[in-house]
Amino acid sequence: MTTALQPKFMRTREVKTPKGWPEADTAMFHGVLGDLVRDASDFTEADPAALMASLLTFSAAVIGNQPYLAVSGLKFSPAFFTVLVGHSSHGRKGTSAHVVRIIRDIAVPDLDPSFNRRGFGSGEGLISRLAEAEDRRMLIHEDEFAQLLTVTNREGSTLSAITRMAWDGVPLENNVKGAEMVVSDYHLGILGHITLDELKRTLNPKEVSNGFGNRFLWIASHRRKLVVWDDEIGSDAFMVSRVVGNAKILGKRLGAAKHVDRVKFSDEALDAWADLYEAGCDSASGTSEELSARWEAQLLRLALTFALLDGSTSVEVAHLTAAQAVWNYSAATVKYVFGDSSGDPTADRLQEALKAAGPEGLTFTEIQKSWSGHLSVRNRDNAIALLEEAGTAKLIQRPTGGKPQKVLIAADQSAEPEASDVRKCN
């Protein structure tokens, strides 16, 4: 099958997406970036949602930290740490990066070479790279994001803490052999790739609960079509001819946005934000909730970026709508990958055992039997604490005529939920 925009020697075939895969709201493809995604779609296998998120991450990094949105006493600048999540090579994560490079070279041909860097293996290495760069704007591409997560799991690694601080934009400090290195006034974006299996295996509970994980936009990426051609030139030349107009518009918008200072809400958008803030987040639990806990900051950064790329000095309702669509896709990605997982294998297994036990729940003795006596008291108590904190299980005292018996039951088996069980967004 060809379309009116494709050359005659090119063919495309639709690809069926996995069951339950997140669906992108069309509102996500707002403004000039949405136009670029549509321009490129006939010539690439990249997932449109992944391409949109990648372009947002690139654009925010180029704009820098001068523009800001002040909300309730806090300042928000356009910066994103984004990870594309897919089923191995079928996610076409690298394909979206290739399209971004084509658009980048047209939009910002004079970009400083130090802006695009590949990978970083330690917190100290990240600080060194920022310190060495003449232009403190930087976008780091981490094609093997699982390796970065593996490093954060190592004893004594500072990578997690420094990455969290970098997202916050606070000064970074490093002492190497007695020489102190301090980096401030920087602006960092991260664009990573990982498979679903790697993400579930390498993102440990500590990085879920300490705020590392929720500083990232997790974006499901899946090849939506097959694109083949019978020509030695390939599709890039045709893609360039299609995106060049909007890529140049993007370049002008990026150049202007760098010099903007404060961006304000319009009256209508402020009302819309108040409604969103009041509504809060959804009822996701466990890992899904932890990875969605920074939703307010992510939404405001997204809305600010959409406004700047529209050439606007005010956030409008349309910008909030687009931001919410991007965020909803990210939240749906987390839900698809982790479901109601707590992020702890023992807690997840215990949760399944509680579901099977029904309203009777499980005594501590029965829990031990489920592990054939090989579950340590420490792991058991940690798992119970995680489930109670997530609101998916409750430890009760069951009368026996003597000493009460401790029983763990699934939260949905509780006859009278307490007010303290009502979950709130942080």
C-alpha cells in the first residue's frame, strides 16, 4: 500500500500492536512538533508517540532554562528525562532518534557539538561532561538505559542521586582526588532506550521509591507500520523534503524561546490547571503510583514547552490539553509495564497469594508455608510493609479466645475501609 505522499517505489504495511498497548490521544500531537510527526509518518517506522516525546525532549534541551513558569511559588523550566520503552528491536526506538537527528540538522544546523552526547556511566562522569561543555545545554542519549539502571544498583554509586539533582536543576558537586568540581547554570535533557523486560528487571524498588523513576517520562514505543522501498537512495531524502518547512519553523521558534523569561497562565488556563490539580492523579497503586507521583511538575513542564513552541508567552488551555495527553500516555506506559506491581518480587508474590486466599487472608504461618519455609522474617516484613503502604493489603488482629492472631488480607476484602486508606497524590 502507498499513500499520496509516498514515492511509487515505497510500500507500507500496518502492524498490529500488542493487546493493551497504550493509545495516544491526538491532542498529544500539538503545534509544530505534531506537524513534524505527521510530515515524517509516511517515511518511517517510528512510533508517532515516541517521536513526539523525543522531539519534545530535544526541543526543551535546546531552549534552555531561561524561560520559566511560576506556579504556587515554584519555578518550572522546560527539561525532560525521557525513556522509550519497547519490545526489543520491534519498538523502533532508534528509528525515532534517527528522525529527530534529521529534523535537528535542519532546525538548528549550528548547534554546538557538545550539545549531543552519548551515555554516561557514573554521577561523577555526568558532572565532568557538564563542566567541560562550553554551552551548558546538553542532551544525553543513552541507548542502553538498562546499563545505567544497573549502575544505580551498585553499592556506593552516586548516579541516582546526581541524576535526581540534575532533573531538579540544582548545583552539582563532585570531589575527585581532593579537587572540588561544582556545576551550576546547566540545562540537561536525557533520552534513553530500554526494552520492557530490561525495565522490569533493572529498575529496583529503591529507585522507584526514592524519586529517581518518577523524574522520567516513560514512553511506550512500538513499530506501527512496515516501510520498505526499492531504491538505493532510501526514504531519508523524501523525508527531508517533507519536514524541511516545519523544521525551519521549529528552528525559529527554538531561537525565540531561548530569550523568553517568565511565561504566565492565561485566565482560562489557570482555571483549567486548578481543575486538574484538584482532580489529582488516578488510582494507580504500587510501582505505577510511585512512577507517576511527580505528575504536577511533569505536566507544567510539558505545558510550558508547548506554549514556547507555539511562540506564545502564555500557557493556554490548548497547551495544558496537549501536556495532559503526553502525560496520560506516559502513565499508561507505566501501567502497561508494571500493572499493580509493587516493584518487589516478594511483595508481588505475596499479593497474588492473598488474592487466592480470599477473605480469610493468610496467617504468618501460612505465608511461610507458601515459601516452603524459605522466606526470611526481614523479607516477609518488608513485603508486608510495602503492600500496606500501597494500600493493597491490611494486617489485622483476629480474635482466637487467647492471644490475637495476626492475619494479612487483601485490601479489597476489608469490610470497612478506614479513612486512612484513602490514597492521595504526593
